[in-house]
Amino acid sequence: MTEAEFTPVATLADVPPGQLLSIRAPTGEQVVLVNLDGEVGALLDRCSHQEYALSAGEILDDGTIECVWHGARFDFRTGAVRGLPAVEPVPAFAVRIDGDAILLGPRIPSP
């Protein structure tokens, strides 16, 4: 991936450790940014089970986002399913940090 594929979308101050932030990507997609102990990830902000906003859920200590609606869980780095009732992964996006800026890149391949 080239630097040109990454766009600033937020700052680290916007997403403190343990928090989620829903943003609109340059592509128009709604994306949830996740900060787990300083590691930032990005997923499509839509549970693959019932299309509820993942940003309404919470990040758990094991690195999963739990959907508040039915409890489906997804790896915040890859979007892989880590808990039912979801069976399909959630698309993940490449993320880079430049100083205090969070840069969002293209979707990454599903695991």
C-alpha cells in the first residue's frame, strides 16, 4: 500500500484507549475506529449478523468488539468472527499512525 492510499480521519485524542469512534471514511463508508491500549484498528461499522452499528458496542480486553444487539464478537484487527451469532467477518481497513493522526487506508483481505 502506498502513502497516497491513506487519509487522515481522526486523532489519537479522538479515540482514547478502550474507546470506539464511528467516522465516515473518504469512500463514504461508516467505519469504527478502535483503540485497545494504544493499538488502533478499523472495521466497517456494521455487525455482519444484523447490520447494527458496532460503534454502539464495546471493546473487550481480549481484542474483540462485542455488538450490543446480540453479542456477536469480532477481532478488532481483522474483523474475523470470534463469537456467535455472527458467522461472516466484518471488513477491516488498514490503519497507520502518523504522530497524533490516525490515517485510514483501504480494506484489507478477510482472514
